[in-house]
Amino acid sequence: MSLIEQAAKRLEQLRQAGVELADEKATHSPVAEAKASLSVSDPYTAQLPVSPIAESIAAAPKPAPKTAPSAPSKKVELNLEAMSASGLLVPQISRSQLADEYRVIKRPLIANAMGKGMGPLQNGNLIMVTSALPGEGKSFTAINLAISIAMELDNTVMLVDADVARPSVLNMLGLPPAPGLLDVVDKNSVDISGVLLRTNIEKLSILPSGTQHPRATELLASDAMVRLLDDMAKRYSDRIIIFDSPPLLLTTEARALATHMGQIVIVVHAEQTTHAAVKQAADAIQACPVKMMVLNQARQASTDGYGYGYGYGYGHEN
């Protein structure tokens, strides 16, 4: 006979003996009757324990709702031969003029991102690549910079197409349009797993610009975007995030994004962009502590066989 059955039997014996119980109108479940019997001044009943299993069933809290697991990232295959033919950097050709140029460009950026450069830098691993005007090669530079960093042994890289008005990263890589940054921010979420694209370049992932939105500027300047950037910056200590941004002088999206960046690279088309445009673009991102300038398609005489197509300048402001 179980403990509950013993308690119920003893309770019935007490009733037959004329013992008045405290609350005869209480629910007559086995657990309730067992508890009521313990209030009677009777040596046997007072020492009778209630079943721990019955107690736990009666008092068990309702389970908390389960959080839906993050959607797995989608894997895409980049056509490396087509990328190489279009002038983009590919990991298989690691010794080339283009690869050497980007080694020079990326080295101080990586040092700052990992806290080994000019001292502690807030959001140092968030690097925006922009230009004063369209057609200066910013997207080309952003893609090559991301691929070059992905070739590092100690770092992973995410390439974000943040040029939400005229996205071009997926098209340049031979990929179709896909949901991305704006869709995540519009949902006030920090979960990018469902829209992040993993690639066949092992350490490179891509976050597309996403579905075009009439209030894209407001989304990029919103608290939801700030939370997303903070999460992206801190989630993985080895990750560097490259943002292909809109031109600084044509839209306000780039300026809204620039306020959250640790480092900014301005691409300047040699012999095309005016000095006034470059100065105006630099003034627009004055608040960013680290700014780097890359001179695209620069013609430089060389005596050692290396004719670099890029010049670069580097600056830090306290």
C-alpha cells in the first residue's frame, strides 16, 4: 500500500472516530487529503510523510516556452575562375601583384582590429569601405580586402553589402539577390544566421544588403542597427567585418553607418576624383578615430618588377 493510500485510509478512520477536520469542503484529491490528515493531532498521522513524487507533480511550475533555434546559414559556391577572370582576388593565386597590394593594405587594419595596433579601439573590427563618389572602386576594394583577410591563418571575415541603395557585392560575385541586412534590422533582430551566406572560401561569409526598404536610412541609423552592430562586433573575437558602404557625398546612409565604425577606408580613383571631393568626404567621417585612404588605379613607376595599382595612406586621430 502506497503512502498516499495509507494517509487516505487513516483519514477515513479518523472521520469514523468523530474527529473534526479543519476544512471538510477542501478538494478530496489524494494529495489534498494527505495534507489535511497531517493537521490532525495524532502521533501516527503527524509522522506520515507525503509522497515526494505527488508533491512535485502538484507544485511543479509550468515549463518555460522554448526559444526557436537559429536557422542554419546557407552555403553558396563562388565561381573562383570567373572571379579571377574579372580581376578579383582568389585564394588559389596567393602570389600575385594584386595579392601583394592587399597584404600592404590589410596589415594595419588587422592589427587595429585585433587590438595590436595603435592601442584599444572601440569596434576596431568593424571596417567600412567607402568613397566620395560612385565609380571609384569601393566594392571591388571591399571584396578583395575581405578575401585577402580570409586568407589569414588567425582571422575569419564577414563581408556586408551595406550599399542598400545600389547593392553590387552579390552581382560581382555571380550570386543572385537574397535577404540580408535590412531584413534583419527591420525585424529588430540580431540573428543573422538565416540570411548569412557561407562560401567555399573557408573563412569568408557574406551578409547581403537584403530587401530594399523605403526607410533604409532610418533603419541604418536606428537603435536596432546599433544593437546588431554591437552583437556582430563582439560575438566572435577573431572575426573582422568589412562593410561595403554607399558613397559619402551622394547619400546619408554612409554617414549614419560611419558613426559606428572603428576604421574607415576611403577609396579614391587616381586622376579622377577631385581634391575637393576627397576633402569633403573625409570631413564627413571626422568622428571616426582611424581613417585610411586607398588610391585606386594609381600609375607608379617601378624598378623592381612590381607596378602597384594601389597607393595607400593611413591616419589615426585621438
